Amino acid sequence: MKLSELITGRNSRQGVWGLALLMAVGLVVWLGATTDQFLNPENLQNLVAQAMPLVITAIGQMFVILLGGLDLSVGSVISFTTAILALDGPGYVLIPAVFVFAGLIGLVNGVVITHLNVHPIIATLSMQYIVLGITRTLRPVSGGTVPDVVISSVSGSFLGVPMPVFWGILTILLAMKLLYGSRFGLHLFAIGGGIASGADQAAHNFGISDKRNITLAYVICSCFAALAGIFLAGRIVSGDPNVGLLFELDAITAVAIGGTQLSGGTGSLHGTVIGAVVMSLLANGMNLSNVSPFIQTAIKGTILLFVVGLQSRKKIGL
């Protein structure tokens, strides 16, 4: 592949991930040259731990964005997961329960979108508020006791490698199997490509069960959000009804930066991971520079608007 095609994403189903890679390298060089703390081993280890929930959430979000959809409920699912894990119960009960609830949330999202023809933004925004309300009923304020197995799986290291690195490797391997090593992944690109080109029924006309695959994508997205919630619960050692706030914005931005078209059909796993790394580097750099959290949120929104504005679309919308 030529360098120009790598940067522009022309003639590629993987999108403009080369530009995201250049951004990541540029940020590392810039932060290393302008801040004394960035290359500190403690900060780098903290950066990996900070980035991991976003990497996991963004990967899940990528599955629905490849279909031209969005899931705005992932932040609430993350908070709900921490609230469930902090109910002071055994890990072998709470951890499976988290994935069951997340799967049900994704299933409802998918059914409402595919069978009731509700727009993904409206369907998942409604679910966001429903789950958030339940979460704040369970745990109005942060606290509770998280199972030791969750805490130990996040903190410390194994064979000298920090545990968050293993989380990242396992998550990426799982996503690779789903996206590139299964028929589901092929169907995902086929359905999304048809939607992006305005031929929503193209994949269905070739015998692909579009409704089933779309619903499954939302289930997967919610389960990845739950996985990110487990990681966060182990890191903060408590349940927090607000810990997932704005994760949906960060995840969508990360996916878009990584070259995935929000209109569907074009994108890649490695681009999404790189996009999440870019977002994490930006957040780390702004924290080191003592930028106000409110300004950080405004900057992230501006980046999302800019990245999506650069994407080509044939009609108003995603």
C-alpha cells in the first residue's frame, strides 16, 4: 500500500488509520519534549491503566459504528457495572451477573432499533437514562466493596508485565476473532457497506440476516462496556454511579479518529485502538498541563466535530 493511500485511507476498507498513527507518534514526541513527567515510568504505567477502559469501550463501540449506528448507553453500562460489583457479594456471582445484564441491555437496544425502527441515537439515549436511573437507585453515591478477584486482576503485575497490558491483549484478541475470524465480522462489513451506500437492504437481499447481526453487535458493544466497567471497578475499588459519564463521547471520538466512518462499512480494529491511544495521550497531556476538566470536555467535543466533519457522506446525518 502506498503512503498516500495509508494516510488518506483511499481504496481501503480500513479507513484513515494511518493519520491517527501519525497523531499518536506526534503526541508522544511533543509530550516527551515539553513535559518532564510524561516519560516518567510511573506516569507511563498510569497512562496504560487510564487508557484501558477507553480502549475496551471504543472497541465495543466500533462494532455498532461499522453498521452506521451508535450506542450512547455505554457510559451508563460502565457505571451500572461498578454499582453491581460493589454490592458486597461473591465475585463468581457478580461478574457473570454483570455480563448477563449488559447482554440484556444490548439486546433491548438491538431489538428496539431493528424491530421497532427507532433511530439508534434515540434508542440508546433512552437506554442511557434508564440504566443511569437504575444505577443511581442502587448506589446514589460512590462506595461499596468490590470482590478481591476484580481488584487483583487489575492491580499489580504478572511476570513483570502490568496487569492492564494483559487486559488490552486479551480484549484485542477477542475483538480480532469476532471481527476478522468469524462470519459475523464479514456480515458486519457487508451490512455496514450497504447502509453507507444507501442500499440498506443490500446485505439482506444476499441472504444475510441483517437484524440478527445488528442486534448481536449491540449486545457485543454492551458486553465490552461491562468489561471496561469491571476494569474501572477494580481500579477505583468501589462502585461509582458517575464513573462512566462521557465515556460514550470519548469512545465515539476514538473510533472516528481511528478512521472508522460513522456512516458505516469502513473501519478497523487497529485504527480504533490507535484512536483510543490518541485520546488517552491527549487526556494525559492535558492533566499534566493542569488543563481544567471542563476545558478538556470542550476540546474533546471540538475534536469529534472536526473529525466527523472531515468524513465523507452522501446525506445529512452520520
